[in-house]
Amino acid sequence: MSHVSSSAFGRSSQIILNVYLVIFFAYMFLPLILMVVAGFNDFDTPSVTTWKGFTWKWFGVLAQDTRMWTGLINSIMIAVGVILVSMPLGLAGAFMITRFQSRFNGLLYGVMVSPLLTPGIILGISTLIFWREGGVSGGLFTAAVAQATYISSYTMLMFMARLKRQDVTLEEAALDLGASHTQVFRRITMPFLKPTILTASVIAFLQSFENYNTTIFSIGGSHTLVTEIGSRMRFGLTPAVNVIGIIFVVLTVTFATIYVIFREREKKRAAAVAG
């Protein structure tokens, strides 16, 4: 009897799990599928319920939209600037908290993480006011600085998680053998942090690229891709916006596939060397 009950429970659990997975993947991918379909619909507004026929014309409309392309270039420039600022700041903060033991570490940690809890509107406005007092008007520079104030906290947390797993005895041994702190950092610490540097750079880029609240209040008269799309929401969007999403989906899948292929090749090479 107990065996029958356990078998029934196992089947019920499997059914519930399958239903959950179906709902989960539908929630994740159905909006993307609808977005892609709307990008090929010959209708003036993004729609899948009102179908006017298959078309490629929205790709041409997007290609001629100079403000969108300018916004894309601005977004990339700001994101690169954010990486250049937030990576060293985050690494420095992570070193201060993980390497220097002090009773003020808790306070220091709270201060460095506090930008994550600050509304983006406040960060954008305060950055714009601060730099305007120094004669710098709103633009790409102020947007990058405003974004870096909180993205640096993300990179710091990632570096902290990595540094806490490092065996510090390797650094101590190198110092005892006569290596300088610069040599220890370059030969031991940096190679250990290499995976996190890559991951944190990608996270910082994506966080910057998709940011709206902080950017809209600090960029002044310029615009990014996200702020341009947001401003057009008031007047109605065309399926050209869906085309942007299609391009990003294709690029994401392409880069993910390339990454997986190179990862598998590296695993095979490592296995061949070990064998």
C-alpha cells in the first residue's frame, strides 16, 4: 500500500513539475516570440492580433532612423565608460573590505552598498546638479558617472565573492620569497580574478545599457537607445522597435552559441592534456 502511495505521489510531483516548467518557459519566452512576430507584421503599431501580412519594411525603417542609431552609439559609449570607472572602483572596494580587517568594515560595507538602495532618479539628479556646479552640463559623461555610482557596487560584490575564495597564503608566500606587491597582484591575484573581471564587465555593460531612470535625469539634451524608446512611448511606437529586439535576440543567441562552442573546445583540450 505504501509503495502504491509513493508511486502516486511521485507521478503527481512529476506532473506538477512539468506544468510549472511549461508555465515558466511560457512566461519567459512567449513575450519574445510575440515581439518577433510583431516585427514582421505589416501594421503601423506593434501587434499580433491584427495581422496585415508579412513584411520586411520595418528593418528599412529602422535603418533610416538616425536618432535610434545615435542612441545606440551613445548607449555603447556610456556603457564602456561605466566599465572603465566601475571596475577599478569595485575592485578597490572589494580589497578594502576583504583584505583590511577593521571594526569599521561593517560601516564601510554599508556605505559602499548604499547606492544600490538609492532610487535612480536621485542618483541622476544629484549627479547632474553636482557636475553642473563645476561647469559640466548634462551629457554622456554625467550619465556614465551617475550609472557608475551604483554599478560599482555590483562589481564590488562580485569581486568580494571571488576574493573570499582565494587562498591568501599564496600571496603571503610570494611576498616572503621577495616578490613586490605589484608582482603579487599581477602574477597571482589578477589571474585568479580573471573570470570575475569578464563576468563583472558584462554585467556592468548590461546594467548600463538598459538603464532608464538614472540616465534620463543625468544625460541632459543627449539620449540613449532606451531613453529614446521611452520618449516615443508617449506618441506610439512602430514595429521598428520590435526589430531592435529581434536584432538583440539574434546577437544574444549567436554569442551564447559561440561561447558554448569555445567552452566545449576548451574542455576537450583540457581533457586531452590531462589524459
